[in-house]
Amino acid sequence: MRLARTAAAAAAFAAIIVPTTAAAHTAAARSAASAARQVRAPGETVTLPVRDALVQLPVREEDRTGYDRSKFKHWIDADKDGCNTRAEVLKTEAVIAPEQGPRCALSGGEWFSAYDGRYISGPSGLDIDHLVPLAEAWDSGASAWTAAEREAYANDLGDDRALIAVSAASNRSKADQDPTTWLPPAAVYRCQYATDWVADKTRWGLSIDTAEQAALAEELGNCADAPISVVLAR
């Protein structure tokens, strides 16, 4: 649940650091994981260690040709309750609940920004970050999706790793970068960030490039090989 994730972040995540050896990333291990890859269908739940999940992501060159942020329609009010996706995330992730006024106007409240380890008072100082940025998703396969699939991705409330309330400053420093060039300033959150990145790409069937694969493998090599469980969106 989103609130559980926020509470864990606020408690500094108590990350377990487990050193690994080069043997854990041998060609034989990669080959075995690749052989285990199966044809999967939307709605299927996939559970496996995060390093295995990383190995199973398809590796392709990225291509940003034709990208425009407007091709990912957001924020929408999917359940027609008057609150759009941004507001839904804010309400769910609040450490202290905001007040909700007419037309889902939120005021007050407090949030923990896991990227930089800060508490933020009031919703105006927060952005809702697409963990895997829209441009990165486009580069990694979303350019071939339908408009409806891109809208679903941009408003994904079905997996609480996909969207996260963080300080506007940290989100804008990240922009559309992948883990090759940007990791959260709060080092204690980096294992979680890399794990969630792999989970989100697995959920949406997105690819990685070779530099991204290397950066994630290096980061996850310093982390517990935590299992991830993902309901496939496509």
C-alpha cells in the first residue's frame, strides 16, 4: 500500500545491504534467467527476485523520435469521484491527511518526500512523479502503444510503485533521466528506487538499454535481492 511505503521511507527504510560477488552476474546466470522467460499476459502476477527480473527485461537501444508529453494524457479522474490522479496519490500518501474542499481542492496535510528525505507541508510543494518518466517510457516501447495504453500508464493507480509524491525540487532535478544519470539524493532510498524501477518496467513490458542495465545491476549489487511481485499491465 502507498501509505505503508511512505511510512517505511520516513523510517529511513532500514535497508539491508548485502554485498555480492561477480559470480552472481555471470553469463551462465543471465542465460538461465533468460531461458526461464515465458510468454506473459496482462493480469498475470509475476513474482521473482529483483536481479532475475532485471535480467529478464529486454535490452534495446532507446529512441525518442516523435515524443511529446501530450501523448500521455494525464491527470484524469478515472473513477469519476471528482479527484484526479494527482489528488488520489496525494490523499493516499499523506502522512497527515489534507483537508478536501469542493472539486477535490486539497489544503494542509503533510507528506514525506522519499527522494530527498524531506517532510513537505501542503500539496503545493509536491510533484507526482512517474517513477519511470514518460519520456523514458516512450523511449523504451511506449511509442508503439495505443493512446489508451499511454493514458493508462500515465495514470497508473494499479501499482503504488508507479507514481510517487515527492518534493517538486527533487522531481525537477530528476526530469526524464534514468538511473544511468540520476538516483535519489537520499542514498538510503536508492535500493528501493532501483527495485521499483525494475518492477515498473516489468509491469509495463518496457525495455532497458545497455547503460541503464549496467547502472541498475551495479546499484542492485549493493542491495538485498528482494523479491518483487508485479501484476502485468500489458
